[in-house]
Amino acid sequence: MTHLEHTPASPNPKRPLAPDTSRLDPRSARAWTEPMAVRALGGGRYAVASGGDYEVDLPAGTCTCPDSGYRGERCKHLRRVAVEITRGDLAPPGRLPDACAACGREAFLPEALALCDDCRYEAGDAVRDRETGDLVVVAAVHDTPADEWLVAGTDRTVADYETNDGYPTDDPVVEVVYPFSAGRKPLADLKRYAFPHSRLADVNAQFVD
């Protein structure tokens, strides 16, 4: 599941959150009610503006504020980050707000590969080559763009090939195999071919080796 990014018109505005805080401890209540601006930095780290500027490391459970650094408490900033992630307002660790490299939709995308869940292929997915109509099977998906991926044995990138003209040169590279090219040879043993992501069309199927 993905979540849309905040609109550029109001980047990270400070705002309170308002549940019933009567049964919460003071730090939890402040996490919900105080205006804070929270921004994902990547690597599970978050910038929090709340009276001062602090950095939360969510996987480590730490914050640069005095309450966490000196007193060893789970501070309001850590709690606020957790609250916003749970509400779907903030990218969880491992994801960042970005535009999908394939469809352009704004979403919380994996840090290593800027493709939304709808556009991202997995190994074993059956896809169709838009140029030839051939059915191929995804072997691997990479974050290297087509204009940086050198084809083995050549001095040309994937984007340099005439058949890839018109597809975005910064498309992530997808390696595929032709499943019927060598009889019943296992997919892992077949030769791989590199394509720009946009050249491949999903056929909503998985190939069983």
C-alpha cells in the first residue's frame, strides 16, 4: 500500500493532532497536540521542527533532543514520528516521498528504487515487450538508469539502442529472459536482456519455472 505525498503548496506545515489525550502520559499528549513539522530524511531518520530542530533515528529509538539524549526518555519527537507514520502521513523507514519513475505518481517509494507498488515488477513476473509483442519474464529490477547501464560486451548503454529510442533515458533497468528460448532450461540459466522499464507492459501473470 502506498500513500500520496503532501502537496507542494504546503510543504511540511506545523499542525497539531487532536485525539482525546486525557488518558495519555504527558509526553504522548504533547506528541499528539503540539504543532510540529516532520520530514523524512531517509535511512529511518526524520527531521522534526518543534521549538528547536531535532533529528529522530526511528530504528535506533533515539532523538537529538535533551529529553532523549540526556534523560534517556522516549521523547515527544520519537512518539510524533511514530504517530504520523501510523496515520499514513509520513513515509515509514525504507521509503521516501517521491515521484514514481514509471508513472510519475507521487507516493512513498522505496529508497533504493523509485517505483510505486503498481509499477514495480518482481522476479518471475510475466511482461510483454511493447516493441515486439514477445512475452518475457522479469529476472531482476535495478535502480540503475538506462543511460548508465552498459550492455555486456559493448560500449553502449541500454538507452543507446535504437529500439529503446523514445523511452525515458533515466528509466530503471529491468533484466528479462525469454522463457521459451531454450526448451525446459531453468529461468536462472537463461541469458538476460536489459530493457528500460517503460518498454515492458504488465500482463498480470507470474511465470512458474
